[in-house]
Amino acid sequence: MMMSLKKILLYITVAILPFLLAAGILINNKQKEEIGLHDKNAFRIASTHQRQWDTYINKTINALDTVSILLESSSGINEKDKTELFLKKLLLQEQMYGGIYILDSAGNRIAGTDRKIEEMAITQEEYVKTSIYTKDTTVSNKTEYLVNGQKVIGIAKPVLDDDKHIENMIIAFLRVDYLTNIMEMLTPKDNISIINEDAELILNINEPIKQNSTTIELPMDSLPWKIVVEQKDINIQKILYKNALLLFIFLVCFHLLYFVIILYMHKKQAEQENKENELQKLELVGNMAASSAHEIRHPLTGIKGLVQLLGEKHTEKEDQFYFSIIQKEIARINEIVSQFLILGKPTEQKKQPIDIKTIVTELKPLIVSEANLFNVECHFEIAKKKLLVYCNADQMKQVILNITKNALEAMENGGTLTIKLKELNNRVSITVYDTGIGIPEKELKKLFEPFYTSKNSGTGLGLVVCRRIIQSFDGEIYLSSVENKGTKVDIILPISANL
Ligand SMILES: Nc1ncnc2c1ncn2[C@@H]1O[C@H](COP(=O)(O)OP(=O)(O)O)[C@@H](O)[C@H]1O
Ligand SMILES: [Mg+2]
């Protein structure tokens, strides 16, 4: 129950939430990207038309300027026919004009491309009035209709005499249908409107999008008008659809991560259970052994004494040999029993800060004399500084003796034993090297299993006891070895705070 709840929580935090987060970030970024592109596109469309319109207006103003120069240079009305011919030519050349006319100062037509203007109260038009008033070229703020139904935009230019009085007025009409056609040709699909100063619609291409749309506005240079481009809003569904593969990959990746974590957790759990089982087993064996160890020791002492007595009685060589074997075996039983005792209750011993150096120094004569028996040379490299460790002196001695004993037993044909003691990263490091037979790689992981031994007379408890003791001092013990070269035992212990 707990496990499945844990799994659900893990699933949410490892697979679901990160996926949603990643998907959110991705979609958000893509949306921003699309909006950017969208705006850029709308801006490009608007500026295309802006340029186009500015060209038309400027062209018309230039044409009106030309006509005005023509008027000024000719003696006006006298050369009416010539002027009219010029205007008609202009109209033929530029289809965008609905008509061009010249009026006198009273507003009567004196020349023009046709007679359409005669029926219009042209001088009443706002832009003409403004032009008269400002004495400057003025573009109409509205569209108007010519008599033939053509929708046009008027442009008025006054022609002044030397006294700056209005002599003539030139009026040109720009055809809205023509301009609309050009716009439609340039950008047939887009929804574009031209809005005048009073926010009135001058013209539009395509029907406005009613919902979910955004607009971009660009003012015209030659007029106080705006070009408005309307575009559909970005569709999230479309973005999702476009990025479906990427989202799917995200989903798979986060699920893979989840499964890897679950696998790892299962492995860890199994390891933990194994470890606990091992510990329990060891503790059970230890407890049983410890409780019976004393019971074994007493009769053993009796046997030992009696065998000794018998040995004094039977002095024959053969009998002596048998007695020595019995004594050796009794010693072995004794050793096993002692180690059982430690395994049973390793933590019961009192701990205190002890200088490891003193322990090693005290053991030195014992180790050297043992080594001599094995024809082994001993080296001691001991740091000068005090190396205080919170431990129990007897147990610490037991560890060092167990390890040196193993090392000596591995060097039956002689060799070198090195014991190093130093401070390492604020911890005490005890290292024992030998140049013995070493340990095959596949045996290495069995070393700390109770009763694992490669020796005929071994107990297989020495290293187990060592680790038990070192762990009770919050330390660690490692073995590394190369077959036929030698073995290194590393013991790392925390330095006692009680310095
Ligand atoms: N220095 C060493 N060199 C070679 N083998 C070693 C060394 N130390 C330990 N071993 C191996 O580890 C085994 C277990 O050691 P230990 O627990 O002390 O039990 P025992 O010494 O009674 O066999 C030994 O039998 C031996 O195979
Ligand atoms: Mg041993």
C-alpha cells in the first residue's frame, strides 16, 4: 500500500509534472515564435501597401505639380486645348486617375480630362476648402463618387499668382477601385483596411475576421491615414499538432526516467533486504555463539589441563606428537570461541579516545617476533602527530592482529609486511600491505562472509570480526589484492573530536 502510494507520487513528480512543465515551456515558446512570425508577416504586408499608397499619392502630387508648372508657363486659358490634351495623355498613361481638372479661382472648370466635375459642387468639398485656405496641396480625408459611379479620393492643388492669390485649382481623383485591385493582387488572402483620420473605413480587402484575431496598424507617410492588417490568432491546437512528435518524445523520455528510477529503487531495496538478512543471520549466529561460548570455554580449559597432565605422563615421542596436535586443536577451538564472543556483543565494550599510534607501538614487538617466525621483514611508517580515535583499545588491537596474522599467513615463504599510519582527509588511515599470495578476484567479495576461509586451519571469522569492530567505531575496512603480488588492507576511522 505504502509502496504503491510512493510509486504514484514518484510517477507524478518524475513523469507527469516534468512532462507538463516541459510541454508548457515548449508550447509557450512555439507560440511566441509563431506570434513573432505572424506579426512580422502582418507588418511586411502593411508596409508593402504603405509604400504602394505613398507612391500613388506622391506620384499624383508630382503630376499636379507638373500641371501647375505647365499652367504657370503657358498663358493659362489661351492654351486651354493644349493643357487639356496634356491632361488626357496623363489620364491615359496612369489608369489610377478617375479624372484631372483645372478650375478657375471661382471654381468653374476651365479644362479637364472630361466634364464629370461640372455636376459636382467641388468647391464645397472639405479638402478643396482646406486647399484654398492653406494654399497647399490637400488630399481628401474621405472618398467620394464621380457621376459615373466611380469611387475616388480627391486631391486639390492651388496654383498661385505672383501675389500669392489663387489663380487656378487643379483637382485630381484617384480611383479607389483601381487601388483596391492592385492591393488585392499584391496580397490576395489578407484582410486589410485603410482607415482615415476620423477612423472611417476608406476601403477594405476581404471580410473582417470577427473573432480571435489581432491587428497591426501602420500609419501612411503621405496621409494621416492608417493601414490595418488583421490576422487570425495563433491556434494552440495547431501548435500542439505540429509539435506532437516532440511532445511524444518528451513523454517517452520522462516515462523512461521513471522506469529507470523504479528499477534502481527495486535494486536498492533488494540490496537493503539482503544486507538486513545477512546482518540478522550474523547477529543470530553471534548471539547463539556468544551465549554458548562461555559454556564451551570452561570444559575446554579442563580438557587442556588434563591433556597437559597426560603429556607429562606419556613422554614417548609418538604420544608427544599426538598431544601437540590435541593442544593445537584446542587452541583453535579457543580462538573460534573468542571470536564468537566478539561477534556476539561487539558494542558492549567501552569506547574512549585512544591514540592509534600507541596501540600500534604496543603491538610492534609482538608483530615483529611473529613476522620473524615467517621470515618476513617488517616496516612501520607511523605519523608523528597524535591520531585520536574514539574506540576500544583491546578490540582495536584484535583488528590489527587479525589483519597482520592474515598477511603473515599469506607470506609463508617470506616477504615484506608494511604498516602505515597517517592522517588522511581529517580521518585516520591504517594500511597493512603484504607481498604474499594475494586473493583471486572472484574470491574478493566473499572475504567478509562468515566462515569463508581458504586455509585448512582457518576459521573464516577474522575479517568478519574486524569489520564488525571497525563498523562499531564508525569506520570502514577495504581489501584490495593482486594475485601472487600481495594484498592491501585499508582501515579508515574518524578522528575523535576530543583532541
Ligand atoms: N593478506 C591476505 N592475503 C591473502 N589472502 C587473505 C589475506 N587476508 C585475508 N585473506 C583471505 O581471506 C580469507 C578470510 O580471512 P579471515 O576472515 O581472516 O579468515 P581466516 O584467516 O581464518 O581464513 C582467508 O582465508 C584468505 O583467503
Ligand atoms: Mg584470519
